[in-house]
Amino acid sequence: MPIPTMRPVSAPLSRVVVSAPMRVSFAGGGTDLPHVARRTGGRVVGSAVGIRTTATVEPFDRGWVRLAAPGGGVLRRSADPARQDPSLRLLEAALGVTGVCDGVSLEIDTEVEPGAGLGGSAAATVAALLALRAASGEIPTALELAREAAFVERGRLRIAGGDQDPIFAAHGGVLDLTFNGQGCAGVRPVCRPGSRAAGVVAALQEGMLLVDTGVRRVSGDVLRQRSAPDPQVIWSLLSAAAQVARGFAEGSLEQVIEGMRQSAAAKAKAAPAENLPCLEIAEEVSGRGAEVVRVCGAGGGGHVLVWAPPERHEGLLEALSRWTVRKPELDVPGARVEKRGSRI
């Protein structure tokens, strides 16, 4: 993982509001993990989704730091050591790498708390970093932002995981990502001007349901408990990602759906225990016309992706009535500054 070379923030801060999207992977999730990509290479095809996390940075009283997140908040003197509260460790780490250590308020707000299998912690990290840098007048590139966020999560917080989440949060869009032992080796937008992918993305969005199991977990903890990946499973995940990419390139929804099914089967084989929520939902929608049912993220809870033609959704929603179901927008923008205020 490359160590970012961005400079500490030094200019006075202004009020800034930034948002960053969460993501869904269509195929290849897990092959972006460093120990996998180092051996076989990795490939993930997915999309940033319209479920966003917001970070607000404001000037605060000198000598004080105010932090707030859905899981808690703290007001501490600037000279005090960083808190170890899990809900605030990410914000403390963002302050640390940007060099903002005094007279600042940093608040995170999100529709879906991290641990939902949608890359929520990475979205919060990306949003916090961009807000802190934009508050001093600096706008990093998406590549710089993704690298710095990956460094915060793995280098500072020691969270086991790959690089796809901060990339989707920083870049946005529908992306075909490749990985090697050093991290991300390529970021290819799928919906290029004149491509046949736009119609496939629209059809995917129309048919997609995200089912919230209500369970929240730390993906790094899930990944640490797994044994070494089966090479056959890794091959299946890579093959599925390639098929989804071909489907987008050729304008074939059928190929994309088949690749998603193949990826779902490989993930279930790799980690049966983490797929139990998915199996429960699959039983509920059995016979209702769902063509894809797959766990999002590392599994163990979070969200389950269900895809079916829109005309079948009425029966599916009836079967899923005891869960929260979201219909996310795909191909949304990456991290962006939403509001600016005057500098103090």
C-alpha cells in the first residue's frame, strides 16, 4: 500500500460540507485483498450508490477539538490524547494524517451506519479527509483521496480489507478495478461516452433491491477469521468479474446477471457461515422470481443484494416486508464538496 505524500493542512479552516457514496460490488469482491491480489491479481466490478455519508468541518474554539459520529461524540482539549472509542477512532486518524489538531469540529452523518456491507467506513473516511483538506482550500484528486483513505484504514487503524471501498467512494461511477500486490493497478470507468453500458446500468438499477438485515459488523473482523482462500474460489471470482465487465462492454444484461450469480456462488462457497443471512433471505424470496441473491461486502450481516425484473418486485417486497429494503441509484458521483462557508 503506497504511503500518501499529501502535506499536512496548514491554512485556516472554513466551514465545509462534503459527501461521499457507499458502493455495491457486482462481482470479484475479495480479490482486492492484498494477500489475494499479490498472488493472482484481483478484479472487482461494481458501482458507487446513492447512499451517502456526510462530513462537516467547522472552525472551533482554540484549544479544543469536537468530534461527532452516529456512534458517539467527544469534546476534548487539543493537548489530550486521541480517544479509543471505536466510533471516533476513524475521525481521530483522519485528523492525524491531515495534521489538523486544534480548533476544529468534525461531524459525520450517514443514512446507513458503517458495518452494513456497503463500504460505509471507507465512505466516512473519504468524506472526512476531503472535508478537512477542502476546509483549508485544498482539493485532492480522487486518486490521492483514495490512497490516503486506504492508508488511514489499514496503516493507521489496522483494519483488514482491500482497496475497492475507498476507490468507489472517491471516484464514484460504475468501475472496473484491477489490483496487484501494491494495491489498485487500474481504474476504468464502465459508462464511457458512447458505450453500450448505460442501458445495462439503468436495467440493473431498476431491478436492484438492497435488503438490510439489521446486523452491523466490522468487515475486518470477519475477514481475519477466515482461512486461506481456495484457489478455485479465487479463480471463480475473477472469472465472474471478467464476465460482468464483458457484459457491460457488449451491452448484455444477461451476461452481467450471470456473472453476478457466479460471483455469489463463489462467495457462498468461500465463507458459508458469513452467508447465513443471505440464505435466509433466499428462502423468503424462493419462487418469487429473484435472479440474483448475494451478500454484500464480507458477509456476516449487513445488506443482501437481490435482483429481479421490476415486474416481479411486488411479490418480492411482500416476502421481504420484515426487513428494510432500499432501491439505490447507481453510477453516482464520488466524493464532492456540497457547501462552503467563510473562512475564520
